[in-house]
Amino acid sequence: MTVISLPPLFSAQDAQCSDPFEIAITAASAGCDAGLVVYNLAADTLRAAIVFAPDVPLTEAVAMLPVCGVGFQNALGAIGPPEVAVHLGWDGTIYINGGVCGALRMASADPHEGMVDWLVIDLTLSLWPTNDDTGLTPDMTALYAEGCAEVSASDLLEAWVRHTLVGINNLADSGTKQLHRDWVGLAHGLDGEVTAAGQTGTFIGVDETMGLLLKIAGEAKLIPLTQTLTRSV
């Protein structure tokens, strides 16, 4: 049995063969403590979900998506081979050496008087193809196919939570300024025409709530990060 070691105030729950995202959403809806990490360490996929209690408006709470993305890049950068490049899509897609390797997604409670009681961030990462035929395309990859065979799923999960905690503390101390710099340096696919939430334009930047700014038909258009929510409950 794998023992997961997490920072103080975080607790681990093995989802066994179940979906960590659904378990975390159910637990959050029932009022569990923030910091619950539900995980499933299958042979070919790492799945994990973290419950947060942001107690801020939803437009601010969704900054946890890029915080967790930067946390993942920092985690793999700390324990993986130095030549492995991680980039992040605005919608939560994770790219390793240019190929899609996984994704982050989020669900939240419906805002109550403008505030969000809980937010769940889910990580899905392909470790290895599920069959002998790799099943990979030039646009898709898996962690162990990119020279990371020595990186264990449990070590990566622990590192992701630790580095995400650093990002949370930075966000609390200085707002999104550092997050902006970190995320833009890791952003994928922002050259040329960018399509997000069904709209296509030229990337201009991100606003203070990490909303995407596109130039469409000569005008600046803001696409809030809230549009990437998988669902609210």
C-alpha cells in the first residue's frame, strides 16, 4: 500500500478504482475540510483532486486552476529530468514536450452571496498508454514516454501538492502578480489565432483574474476563466 505524505492541513484519501473528481465534489458538497486530496494511482494514469475553500468570489477563486498548473510544472521540474518541458493551456490542458499529456479541470459550489464555499481542482495525467500499441499521436503523449520513467506517480502527487501550496501562499501574499509572470512563461498556444470558449482572436494578455484577453474584430474581448468550469454544484 502506497503511503502518501502531504503538507500539514492536507489529508489523503485513496479513491481505489473510483473517480477522485466525483468523490472530492461529493465530499466538498457535504462540508469536508479543505485540503482533502483524493487520488487514484493507476498503472497508466494519475488522477487526483484537491478540495479548496477559497471563500472569495468565483471570479477570484478560479485562479486556483493556473496555480495548480504552475504547481504541477514546478513539481515535475523538481523531480523529473531537466530536459522535459511542461507548458500549460489556459483551459487547463497540460503539455509535455509539446504533446497533450493531461489536463486540469475544476468544479465549484454555486456562489452564495457572491462567495464560493468550495472549489475542486482535478488533475488527470497520462503515465503510459493502455495497450501495447502506444495509441499516441503526434499531438498526444504520456509521461513515461517522455523520459520520466523514474518519476513515480506517488512522488509526483506529493510534489504537486507541495508546490501548489507554495503557489497558494504566494497568491495570498501578493495577489496574481507572480502568478501572471509564472503562467505566461509556461503558456502554450498563444501565438497567432487563439480559440477559447468558442471564440477566436489574437492573444493580448490575461487580466487580474486570469481571464483571457483576445482581440476579436479589432476589439478587446475578455473571456473569464469561469468559462472553463466543468460545472458548479
